[in-house]
Amino acid sequence: MNEDPSATRPRVSKSTYEVVQDELLGTIKRAPDLAEAYQRVCDELYVAFEHYSWVGVYRVDGDDLVLSAWSGPEETEHTRIGIGEGICGLAAATGETELVADVAERPEFIACFPSTKSEIVVPINGLDGVVGEIDIDCDWLDGFSEIDREFLEVIAAALGTKAPSPTEA
């Protein structure tokens, strides 16, 4: 993607986020099941935003997060992550979005790809708490803005309304 590790991502207009958000909310509603909704969200996010170098959705399975869907150049080897481990596990444990401008500054970061410079992880909350999360990598430093956070939290909330509680999954 971007060969200069000091470069930051190009800025995306707020209207682009609004258009993609409307499309994704419709996609989630129309998906026949949760697995399909997860995959469609990953695919559409990966295509819509150049700075999203890899997009995955993990679901909670007991004390672990299990990769359920992804879009990007390749699948990560981290298909199961313990809740509380790494940035993904931290977001699942706290229920809070983790926006990491420089993954090299976070010792708990679990590297999925050597090119990743920044990451955002957004919990998907169901009726009984965190049921999954959206995990996005970026190959630029400071790759995500507050607009990304707000946008992805809306998408995660929509997925949460479609998700069963962890005890039903």
C-alpha cells in the first residue's frame, strides 16, 4: 500500500462517510443472517476506504474472540484472540473503542501484518454486552480520525441489533 512509514492517510470527506454509512445500514438490514452481515460489512468497508488496509469482524466465543469475517489481501494468522489480549482483546474486555495512532507505541499490540501502522477496534454490543468487534488496520501512522470512530460505532451498533447474546451464539 504506502511505502513511506511516516506518511499519514489521505483525508476522506464527511459526506463519503455518510453515504457509506447509509449503504451499510441497509446492507445490515437486508443480510439474511449475522454471518452474511459481518462479511458484507467487511467487504464494503475494505472497498470504500483506501486507508482501511484490512477489515475483520471477530465474535465472542466464551473467553475468546474468533475471526468470523474479513476482507483484505490475506487472512490473519490471529483467528482466535483471548479477551484481554492485545488491542482487540482489550476492546472486548472494556467495551470501549480503541483507536491506536501508532501501534509501535502499544506494547500489547499483536501484529497481524508487518505493514500495519495504526489500528481501530470497535466493540459490537448486543443485549448482554460485547458480542463481537470490528477490527481495522491501516498502513499509515495516525490512520484513523474521530470521524472513523463515530462512523464505525454506528455500524457496530447496527450489527449489535442483529447479534444474539453470547449465551445464544
